[in-house]
Amino acid sequence: MSLIPTTILTGFLGSGKTTLLKRLLSEAHGQKIAVIENEFGEENIDNDILVTESKEQIVQMSNGCICCTIREDLRETLQLLAAKRRKGLLDFDRVVIETTGLADPGPVAQTFFMDEEIAESYLLDSIITLVDAVHAPRQLNDRQEARRQVGFADQIFLSKTDLVGAGETDALVHRLKHMNPRAPIKAVHFGEVPLAEVLDLRGFNLNAKLDIDPDFLKEDAAAHGHDHDDHDHDHDHDHDHDHDHDHDHVHGAHCSHPSHQEGHGHGHHHHHDDDVKSFVYRAERPFDPAKLEDFLGAIVNIYGPRMLRYKGVLNMLGTDRKVIFQGVHQLMGSDLGPAWAEGEERSSKMVFIGIDLPQDILVQGLQQCLV
């Protein structure tokens, strides 16, 4: 039996998760979806769709979808669903896990990598985060959970953009991109998202594409053109930085400094600096595999709890193939990707998303792993 693709749906209260789920469950899309609601007394789906008196935690719906409410362990529920599917007692094609508004999706995602039984039955596809454009600025200021949910996302859906001005939406998108340049950000209305944009996004595939928002990289390059004295505190430049050899240095992404707001006309909307940040590291010289493995191992050991998502496509000494690695918290995996094409520039590119990661330490360490 093939692995069961699984999507984690996260987002703050009122961001539209329930609207999106109701659509997933009630639409005639020919897919049988099992929804696991990891809820703690929040408004949940069954008020409207599921009319049932039974205490049974798994409810089968008219269109073949299944809904379960977890009050215990996610792992047990996943195992129970897989067992019932194997025995032919339940029929479903995929699973969507809705986390509570306050949940950190990290441990949920880790379950799919750490637990052998779960890994034998399920394939984690992606983490989708819903962000409510009206309340997000305050939620992101006040709640680290909201910032973490953004950092973990493979795809961000922005709801309620019709209720705020274009300037506010732009400012929010700008802020989200600095927290997570990996995830495409899309405005949606009333949960109306094409299913193709929710399912099978392959966010955890070890593929050789490192999708980073191009505006983020442009802005980033522009930030390096400023005169550095005026915001050196913002860039942790402990390594030499002459522009005549601007390979092998880090492209930091910070947005606490007003000079990053040019062209936005919103110099005030970053009066604070989010603790969830991302940065991109690029190098042209190849990595020494043993050194890099030791260094990344040590970093993940120390900073793993603060590392949300990270991914790289690397040029390694001793192989003609790209090396791809990615991780969630302390769990890191790597694989050989396709061969470097003839004439293709061999370089390494990594993106790190985390909470107050020490960019200077990471950069210095990575530099020392280059051949």
C-alpha cells in the first residue's frame, strides 16, 4: 500500500482554518479525506457538518470523508486510522491534521519522521499556515506561537485581506517574507482555495529546488548595497565583506532597520524585530563533507529547538551530484539529488528559518567547512 499523504493545517484562531476544512470535507472532489482535529475545546467542525451523538471518535461522513477529534495522542490516532485502513474498515486517501490555534506544528511534523510505525504508513506532505490579515499584526507582535507557525509553513494563505487596506496587506506580506522566504503567500477569500494549492505541495520532499521568494533575495541584495556603517548592528558581519569577492558570504535578512523599508512608504511597521527570522547562505567553493556533517550536527544539537525549518542544495567535494538536506528542529535528513548539469554553476545555497539564530556563528562555521 502506498504511503498516506498528510497535510498539517495551522493558523491562529479565526484565521479561517475551519472554513477551509469544511470546504475540503464537503466538496465533491472525489478524494476521501480523513481530518484529524487536534482540538482543545475550540470551535470545531462537527457543529455544522457532523451530526452525531456517538462517543466514537471517528465519524464517517456522507461523501466518504472521515472526521476524528483527538483529545489524546496524535500518534495513537494515526496508528488507529492506518490499521483500520489496512483491514478495509475505513477507506480514505489522505489525512489533514488541523492543529489548535495555539499549537506549535513542529512536534506534529516530527512525529512523521521520528516514529517508525507512522513513517511506514504516512508521508508528511506540507504545513499550511493560515494568517488572518486583520489580526495578524497584533498576533505576530504578541504571540510567539503565531510567529513559529509562519516560520514552519510551506504555504501561507492570507485570509480577510478584503477587510484591510492594500498598504497594510503589503506590509504584512513583507513581514511574513522576512520570517519565511520559502513559503509562497497567497490571499484567499472565505476559504476558497483551489484544492491543488492545498494538497500534494511536497514541502518535505528532498527535491533539488530551493524556492526562495525572489523579492526577498532582491531586497536582500539591495540591503548589501547600503553603506554598511549606518546599520552594521543589523547584519552581524563578522566576516570580511569586500564586494570584489562577494561570493561565499551570507545574505542576511533582517527587517528592523528603516532602510529596508524603502519603496514601501511604511517605515513604521517594523518598529520591532521579529524573533522568527530567516537568512540565506550561499557559497561557491565546495563543502568538505566530513567538516560540514560535524558542524551541522553540532549546530542542530545546540540550536535545534530554535531551528524551525532549514534546507539546502549543496555543492560537495567528491560527488558530481547535488546534495540536498533539510530539517525540522533537531531532525535533519539528506540525500543525493540529480547530477550537476554540464556548464551549471556549482554553488551551495541554504536557507535557515528559526528563532533568534546566531547568524554570525552559523556563517563563520559554514565558511570553515568550505574546501
